[in-house]
Amino acid sequence: MTELNKIVLKIISNGKGILAADESNGTMTKRLASVNITSSPENRLLFRETLFSSDSMKDCIGGVILYDETINQKTNYGNSIPDLISSSGAIPGIKVDTGAKDLAKSSEEKITEGLDGLRERLNKYYKLGARFTKWRGVYTISKEYPSKLAIHSNAHALARYSALVQESRMVPIVEPEVLMDGDHSAEICLNKTSEVIQKCFEELILHKIDLSGIILKPNMILAGNKSKHQISNEEVSEKTLECLKKSVPSEVPGVAFLSGGQSEIEATENLNLINKNNNTNFIMTYSYGRALQHSALRQWSKDIKNKEATQNTFNHRARMCSLASKGKWSVELENK
């Protein structure tokens, strides 16, 4: 077992998943505005610190993805944010891409940037305590898209990023997200997501990536959010497993799904069914942002000083996701 593989297993084993708290300041400002809270560095820190010091961090959260602002912040107790996360047994991680920009020659699509200066940034983040990283490639589905150009360009960028991250003794999360925006069918989502993931692994292998030292962060297989033909949770589970079985090499230890616009309950129920039906050797868990934080954020906005109420809300959600990662979630436990 390599050092990278040990880090992966610490993050995603035993019913643990990842809290994606790497929203950019722009995204966080929109989230806080939606609950009528001013987006200041102090308020962003207070909300995140409230989550990171919750009881469920010990049993349900194996890793936390941070944003550059947050990894450099000190808590209100005086220790660093990475130290606070590590004290619960979770591993600090960091988003290292610089965002999706228009893809040259296919301006309706996106390419993720951030490779320039990445080696130096990684060394800095390692010293701050990060041991895993995240880079998101994003793809749209329509009649023409995703194009071969977008599929190849983003796969190549994800592979170059992964090589630099492993060289820096950290675990790369490889996140190729096929968006649920559109009126496409689940079958088209299955085909396009499979093509995207397969190309990613072609490039990862070409770049000599240690596949036992990565975490794949894909979308689940869903019909587009504007499609008239939505599929059942059971079908989401079946199609998602079908996609992974034909696209992901067996050396990969685990998959941490993004929630991708699903509600908290949808993301939990779908993950639960994926695990109930899981006949692979992959660990199947969560790397959720909104689907772990949404209820907690609403609760927090009622009284930002009432730490206990916010933590109780977050603890419940984290425990439900943890149960789902073992196939043990139920509606009855949800509503207890």
C-alpha cells in the first residue's frame, strides 16, 4: 500500500466522505445572499468553522476541500483551519484549479485553467497541511456537446494536474462533471459520462498516474433537469453503476460522487441505492457541497451565534450521508 493509497482510504473508508467547502468567494457570496447574510471574510469563516468543529466530523467526514482564502485563515480559537480539521481526524484538502473558462474554438464549452504555477502552489498548500486536492472539469450535454475537443482537452488537463499533485505527495481528486442542465435523457447522460470518464483514464494512464492514489469524483447518471423523462432512484443507481463498471479501472480505490444540483434527500437516497446495489470493489461515497450544507446554512442564518443549532442540523445531514455510503439509510432514519 502506497502513502497516497493510505491517504485515500483514510478519507473515504468506514462510512466517511468528503465535505466540499471550496466555494469561491463569489459563489459563497451568492449562497449567503440567499439567506440574507453579508458575505465578509469573518462570516464565511464563522460558518465554515461552525461546521468543521461539529461532532459528525469525527465519524462522517474523512476530508474537507478548502478554498484558498479558508486554508490561510485562523479560527476564532487561534489555531489554523487545517489544524482544526486535522484535530477531528479528517484530512484537509484544497481546490487548485482557477476556474472554467471558454474553450477556444468551442466557446459554448469550458476548459478548466490553473496549470501555470501549479507546482509552486502545491508546495505551499502542502506546507499549510493539505494532503489532497481538487480540480473540476465541466462538460455540457446538447446535440453537439460535449465535443471531442472538450472531452480531450479537459482529460489532458486533469491528467497533467494529477501528475503534479502526486509528485507533491498529495492525492488528486479527479472531477469530470457532466452537468445535469438540459433536456437530455438519462441514456444520453450515461453514454456521454462514460465517454468522458474513459478519456480521463486514458490520459491518466498516459501520464503515469498511480491510480491507487486518486479519488474519482463523477456525477451520477441522471436525466437532464429539463427532461420530461425523469428516471427512478433505482434506475439512477443501476445506470450509474453500469457507467462506472465499464469506465473505471479496478485499481481505483473509490468514487466520491458530487451532488450536482440534486437536493439533499435526492443525493442521499441515490447514494444509498448505489451502495445497496454495488457489486464492484469500489468504495462509493460522497463529496457533497450543497447537499451537506444547505439545511445547515439556513439554520445558521436564523442566528449566526447559535452554533449548537447549526451543528445539530449539519450532524444529522452528515450522518444520513454516512449511512447512505454503507447502504443503510432509510426514510424512517431521515425523519427521526
